[in-house]
Amino acid sequence: MSPNRAASLGILVGLAVLFLKLAAAYWSGSVAVFSDALETVVNVATALLAAWAVHYAARPADATHPFGHTKAEYLAAVVEGVLIVLAAGAILWRALGRFLHPAGVEALFPTSLLLLIATLLNGAWGLYLLRLGRRARSAVLTAEAWHLLTDLFTTLGVLFGLWLARALNAWWLDPLMGVLIAAWVVAVGVRLLGRSLGGLLDAALDPEDQAAIEGAVAEAMAGAIEVHDLRTRRAGSRAFVELHLVVPAGMTVEEAHAIADRIETAVQRVYPGAEVTVHVEPEGEAQHRGIRPARNHPPGRAR
């Protein structure tokens, strides 16, 4: 399934889960179930954002956006993080009110059944989105997946709290569970905001990807002297790699270009779709640091 189609289908999944949880909240009168349903409202809103972001990010580069539109995914993920934190505030407000006016929970069995169905739907869709988001390197799909999986655990926590409250006849556990859910949601929202803002601020690729790119460069640069000032950044599903390639003074432009082409191909092999920019420098610019050829070819003619 394409990221575009998955993002659109996510709206329908979110609406189905929201309907189940709102019905459970109406029948039960539980503040914890209401809190869980309120978080699902955020899920629907973020599914709409994800659908827009994936569609917009897929647009090709143009005159006003020469590097493409992929950062739209990070923008959507930042908005999602803000909505999650706001939802946590609303949950906390409702929970504190119930502490002041405690009440029992009605229709526990049908409420539990509805929440279990919602949990299974959220869990299956969240795991699928996580795999798809990682494969497509989509920040917004991965963010949505983690949000859904977080929602799964909060719903299970709500169920546990309701049954424990009934067993102990301690209905103050219901708003307490709402407070715990609010704290958990805040943690998820702050983490998501941090990762998304890092993308907007041109954070480097993950250390694993960085190491793979450096290894690919070392294997492909035979005939050159060194590579230094290798920099990476990610914009949505795309990556940008810039590096300085130092070649012997007597090497022709054609030979240096062949090495640069090999490096570009090698980087794209370990990170498909990466945009690679190679700045060729003469031997006098060598800094004697950075990446050296992995093979024992003497600097000179490209092999």
C-alpha cells in the first residue's frame, strides 16, 4: 500500500475507533474512558494532517521549492505533537473534576467489549503504519503509528483501572487513571515534538545511516585521497548528503567525475533516493582527516 493511500485509510480507521470509544464513554460515564476517547479525537485530526502532509510532500521540486516539499511531513508531525499535548491538558482537567465529584461506572461489560475492539483495530493499524513508515522513511506515518500504539496501551490501562476500581469498590481509581493517561500522553507529545523539530532544523541522519553512508563512500572513492566535511540531513522521506572529495593534482576532470559518480551510486545503494552533492578539490586542499579509501589503491587514476 502506498503512503498516500495508507494516510487516507487512516482517517476511516480513526473515525471507527472514535465511534467505539465515544459509545463506551457515553454508556459508562467513566472519566478515563472519556479521556481515551478525547485522545482518539486527536488521532482523527492527525490522520487528516497525515493525509495532507504525505500528499503535499510527494509533490516534485519546483522553481520555488527546489529541494522538494518533503518537510511538510515534519510540519504536520509538529502540529500533531501540539495537539497531543493539548489533549493531555483536557484529560487532566476532566480527571481533576471527577476527583472532586467521584462517581461509579455503568455498563462495564459492554464498555469493555467496545474498548477491546477499538484496541485491536488500533493495534493492527498502528503496527502496519509503523512498518510502512519505516520502509518509506515517512516521518508523519511513523509519528502516527507511534501515536496509535500509545493509544493502545492507554486503552488497556483504562480497562485495567476500571476493573480494579470495581473489584475494590474504589472509584477514585477512575480519575487517577485519567491523570496517568494525561502524563503518558504529554511524554509522547513532547518526544514527537522533539523529533519533528529536529527534522525542521536539519538534524543529521541517524548514526546507523550515517555510518552506512561513510562506509559506502570509503568503498567507492578508490583513486581519491580523502573525503572530508561529510554532512547529512533529512527532509521527510528524503536525505541530502554533501561531501568534499580531494583528488590528486594531476587527475583529469573526467576521472574525478567518475569517482564522484561512483560515490553517488554507492550512497544511493545504502540510502535509496538520497540527493548527493560532491565538491571536488585538488590535492592541496587535503585536511588529512575524514574518510580514506577502504581499498589499498594508490591515489591517481580512478579504477
